[in-house]
Amino acid sequence: PDLVNAAAAQFGSQAVVVAIDAKRVEKSRWQVFIAGGKIETHLDAIEWAREMAQRGAGEILLTSIDADGTQAGYDLELTRAVTRAVNIPVIASGGAGKLEDFAAVFAEGNASAALAASLFHFRQVSIPQVKNFLRAQKIPVRS
């Protein structure tokens, strides 16, 4: 945690992105895992995000271990819980499977950005398709 303080002090919060890999452990409770989701830290993911923001993180890269690789949609409940807990941008990751998932993570999860990989690697959709779809949904995107 002190690394976040030091990095923010030296480089500014805009240069500090904290990655949080979270896994559901109870109905509305997630814990932070490390080592590719193999090691449980016993840290509450929402509280950890809050602490990282207070220490100077400029963004949170939030990966849902439960949704990652499933292409069944982002974990909207987790994303919403973190976006409500912090006042910095949250990048949602894990679960994108169709165009509608992107719109949902912005509209329902309140994410500031969304990360996707396998959809693009396997050429199921293209980045221009996603951007055009989001624009049609009145969700602002960069050109």
C-alpha cells in the first residue's frame, strides 16, 4: 500500500493505476486475490479499492475473477459497488461477450472504461464496432 502513496507523491495520482482482482466470497462480498486468482488475501475488495483511492491511486483496474473469460457479461454488481465506493475512474474487466455487455457496464455498472480481450483476439467484434454501438446508445467514446 505504501507504494501507492509514494508513486502518487512522486508522479501524481494520474500516473497510478491499481489493479484489483476480486472474487465473490458471499452474496454481496468480494475479496482481493493475487497470483492469478490463486491466493486469497482476505482483503475486502470494496474496502481495498477505497483505501487505494485514499492513498492516491488515480484509477482502479477492476477484474472480476468470476466473470473473466466467461464472455457472460461484466460483473455489474461488483463494478457498481466499487464505483460507488471511490471517486476515481474504475476500469471494468472480465466477462465481455457481446456488444450489449459494454453498454451495460457503463449504464448499470457506472464504469468509466471497459477492458476486453478475448472478444477482440478471436475477432468476434472489432473495436470500431464496439465504439459505434456505444455511440448509438448515447454513451460517449473517444474517436
